[in-house]
Amino acid sequence: MSNAFRKIRQYIKKHYLYILIILPIFVLAIFFFWKEKLYLFAKINDQKVANFFSIIGSIITTLSIFLIYRQLQEVLNDRKAQSLPKLFPEEFKFKKYTIENIQDPKDSKIKSFIHPVVDPGLGFDDHNDALFSVTNVGNGTAVNISIVWLYEIGEIKDAIEDIYILPLSGNEGFDINYIKASETNHGFYGPVNYIQILGDKSRMKIADTIFGNLDLPELSVNIAFSDLHGNKYERNRFFARITKNGSDEFVIRFTPYHDS
């Protein structure tokens, strides 16, 4: 029985315009012919006939206007889709450069700090920063872009307190004015607070593996933006999974959240 109802609903949804046209005409025809004497030489009320066809014409005109409106809406939606930006984070690779015995400005304690770099052998240098990229794979320019790393800061503090420095007290994030279609921005920092749990002294128990996934607290990034029409896309969230790619390299790979 449920399959029959489902098929009926699908049929109505597919042919609703025909139903909207035929049903009113059918009802009006019933009212018109209800008390008419229909035989060959009977005279039918001319005014009634004129009114009947006038109403039919009005119904058809109204439905035609509605159909044109729907077509215009589809054209506008297609045009909007053609200029819709889509931002995706690129795979982020980094290595650890550990700075030992530095004073934490927040509590003056001596701690360590892990900086994500391209090559640890080059030391702590601005040109050696490991930066992750965001690419606009859509057809329109994205503006007013806000990127925020999301994780439970309490778990990070528990793992590294009094050992590593947390450079930021709140969520790590940054803004950028725009990214054009098919362009990539390479100037974004990774989750520096979060990366501290990868240190050798961290209390976080990380599986000793050279290749594969690491058992770490949940990490994600949200990339909010607007298009040139002023439409805002606040939920554009990606799950971030950290894996090891060899003995000293880490990789963060991103997959979209289904509820983004």
C-alpha cells in the first residue's frame, strides 16, 4: 500500500501543472452542465457559455504566468549557480621544529614550542613556515572569507599544560578579503595550538606509527564566505584527519562534513 501511495505522490509531483489546468476545468464543466438539458435542439444559455469560457481563459492565463515565473526562477537559479564560489582546503603537510627552553609570556614558566615547518633543518624562519592553502573550485569570487580551526581546547591544555606553549587563548582563525574563481591562496596558518599535542613530551598517547592515522582529538576547519550577490555561506565545514607520512612528516587531509 505504501508503494502505491508513493507512486501516486510521484505522479502528482511530476504532472502537477497538468492537474492544475484540468481539475478546475473539470469542476467548472460539472457546474455548467449540471442543470443543462443537453439534446440536439435545446438552446443553451449564451451568457453562461461566455462566462464559462471566460473563466477557462482566466485560469489558463494565470497558469501560463505561473509557468513563466517558474521558468524565470530556474534561469536565475542557474545563473546564480554558475557564479557560485566553492572553497576547499588543500592537503596540509608539515614537519615539527621544536624550540626548547623558552619562557611562556602568560605564566613565565620555561616550556617548549612546536612550530610547523617545511624543513626542520632550516630552523625557525618565516620563510620556512608550513602554510596550508585554500582553493576556490567554484565559478565565482568568494569574498569576506573567515577561516576558523575548531577543536576542544580543554583536551589540548590537558595534554600539554606546563610542557608546551599555547600561543593563542581562543579559537585559531583569520580572515581574507577574497579568492577569485580557480585561484588558490597559500598564506594560511595551520592549527598551531593543536599541533603542540604532537610533541614528544605530550601527555597525549599517540600510536607510534610511521604511516597511518593518529588517534587524536577531533579537529575541523570552517571556511565561511559570501558571494558577490551578498549571499552568505556560514557553514562550510571540513573534518581534518592527521596522518603520518614517514618518520618525521605529518599530513592533514580534509573531508567535507555532511551537514555543511
